[in-house]
Amino acid sequence: MNTIEEIRKFVEDECKKYYNNFGYEIWLYHILPAAKYAKILATKFGADEEIVEVATLLHDIGSIKYGDVENHHALGAEGAKRILKKFGYPQEKIEKITHCIHSHRGSKKIKRQTKEAECVASADAMAHFDNIPSYLHFSFVKLQRNISEGTEFVKSHLERSWNKLIPEAKEFVKDRYEASKLILQNSFET
């Protein structure tokens, strides 16, 4: 097994653990789709594919392993440093990967300094449009919001995701973005 496969297995195993509030579904419905998009974007932009793939696999580890949604970008970057050192990653690659993780959030204004960081942030956002039901479930079940509050939460989350996409990534998910706006609009709007 190569190192990327080992990291992939590590993250998947973390998603199965009892302390992961998102359940195994985060692996299936968010991390795997994000990794798929990350590879596509890395190839398209000539980004370092290894940095992009590893960063995408680990980008939500702060939420998964440490349970902190609000600061998961910062906790995830710090956690990724420790994890990657255990896998024997070179410090130079660790710094690039942790920058991608730290700057992937759409709700935080952290400058993405590399094309790898842009690929990871966009792949994260693109995956949000693949699995609208998982965000509805999170909002209604995990956060226990009513229909109006939960729908508004999902709409604002998807709008932030759309706004953080690089233009080329928007082309991939434009139809899904438009469809989500139609589905989530208030049926009483005129």
C-alpha cells in the first residue's frame, strides 16, 4: 500500500469512529466526491496532484477527528501536520498540504496562495452540490432545525460554496447549483 492509500484508509477509518458526529456518510457523500473533483482540477491546472489529493482527503479531519466544525480548518491543519509526520511526509509537502487545509473554508477569508489550495477549496465546494440531501439531513437531524431554519442554513451554505469556486469549477456544477436554488426556494416566494 502506498502512502496516499494509507492516508485514504486512515481518513475512512476515522469516519467510522464513534466520535465522528457526521457518521460514515461524510466519507461517502463528501470526502470521496471532493477527492474526485480535486484530481480533475489538479490535472486541469497543472497543480501537484499528490498535494491536492492528500489535502482533500484530510481537509475535514478537524471536524471528523476533533469534532470542531467552526474551527475545523485550523484544527485540521494542525492535526494533519501530526498525521503526516507519522506517515513520514517531508516537511515541505506538509506545509503545502496544511496551507490547503487551512485555507479551504468559504466562510473564512483566508488567502489561498497556491493553485493547489484553490483546487482543494473548489473541490470541497463542488462536492457540496453533489449531495444536497446530506446537507439537509445535517441541518434537520444533526442541528435539529425546523424546515424554514434548516432550509435557510443549507441555502446560505451552498451560496458560500458557490462564491468560493474558481470560475472553471463553476462550469462543472452550474446546473446543480441552479437546480439547488430552485429546490430550496421558499414555495411562497413570488
